[in-house]
Amino acid sequence: MQSDDLSVKERAVLFALLGEAREVTNPQLAECAGFRLDGKERRKLNGLKLVESRRAGRTYAHELTDAGWHWCAEELSA
């Protein structure tokens, strides 16, 4: 998988996490961005090492990795 093949939602998740600059749970992500990161999108971003996710009770918590920060910086400078 390449990070060039990201969907609009996957890109939006990366920028939402960039804006929060901290670990964000799915309910918090839904509140600030209007959607959650789950299923195939979560597995894809985790597989690309752009986002780290962990179980936080009954939900997931997500945070940008260093590679995720780099991806966002490259995307914004393009």
C-alpha cells in the first residue's frame, strides 16, 4: 500500500489528527471532524504506519506517527 492512494476520508483523518496534535478517541474524532476512524480505513492507515491506534475501553484511540506528521507536512507543502 502506498500513502498516495489515500481516500478523501483517510486524508481528512490525518489532517484532523494533525490539528488535534494528541491522541484522539473515536468519539472525540467524531465530535471534532464528524466521522470515526474504523474498519478498513484504520487498518490501512495503521499498515502504512501513518497512524497508531490502540484500544481505549470499548473504542479506539488514534495518534499520528512521525511518518503521519511527515505525510501531512509534505501534503501541505505541495
